[in-house]
Amino acid sequence: MTLTERLREKISQAFYNHGLLCASYPIPIILFTGLCILACCYPLLKLPLPGTGPVEFSTPVKGYSPPPADSDHKQGEPSEQPEWYVGAPVAYIQQIFVKSSVSPWHRNLLAVDVFRSPLSRAFQLVEEIRNHVLRDRPQETPEPTSRTWLPAA
């Protein structure tokens, strides 16, 4: 008996044993499978429903203090701050849109020339953003505070 034949036999036996188990105990297997599916789908309950707009929440830059822990706030009641705002921020996200066009447009332009000019501006912007550094503590070596990804055209 070759290796592939033995492997096929082992896989065949494993599938047979699994089928025998499922046929012997159908109700517990169905309940266990349903619980596994519900456990995997539970995080999806926190996603916003389609049609709901984005939530905008801003804090002042000067005189900022982390949000207090609301011990008297009850679950399900609306509050002034969103659910995800639970402590001091560790990062921020900045979204930058770059719109560009090729002007003047000539019929003899190649597709490579059309993309090269607008993309050169985007690369200059990315380089400038990467060189931007927040300097909170002058004695330490500062690190970049954000990464920016530009959408593909």
C-alpha cells in the first residue's frame, strides 16, 4: 500500500467517523454548531446599521483631559460621548483627499503621462506628511505620529 493510498484511507475513515458521530447525536451537534455560529457573529452586533451616518466627536486641543469614568451611566441610555471614547487617545487618524487633473489635455498624451503628473504631487504630499513630527518632549527623539495612505486612483 503506497503513501497516497494510506492517506486516502485515513481521510476516508476520519470522514466516516465524523458522519457517524453526527448521525448518532444530531440534536447536540446542531445546537453546538448554532452556538459556534452565534459566538462568531456576536461582534457584528456592534456594527452600525446601513444608512446611519458617521458619528463626529471632537475634543478641545487646549486644556484637554481624558474622559471621566461614568459610573452612573446606564447601558443603553444615550450619553454625550460615544461608546468607544473611554480613555486618553493613543493616536489619531487623518484622511487626506487628493484630486488632480491633467490640463491641458492633448490627444497625443500617453496613459503613462496622464498618471505620472498627478501621482508626482501625491508622492510629494506623502513625503511631507512622513517628515512631519510631533515634538511633545524635547529631550527624547520624536517619532512620527501618523501614517497616511492615499487612495488608489
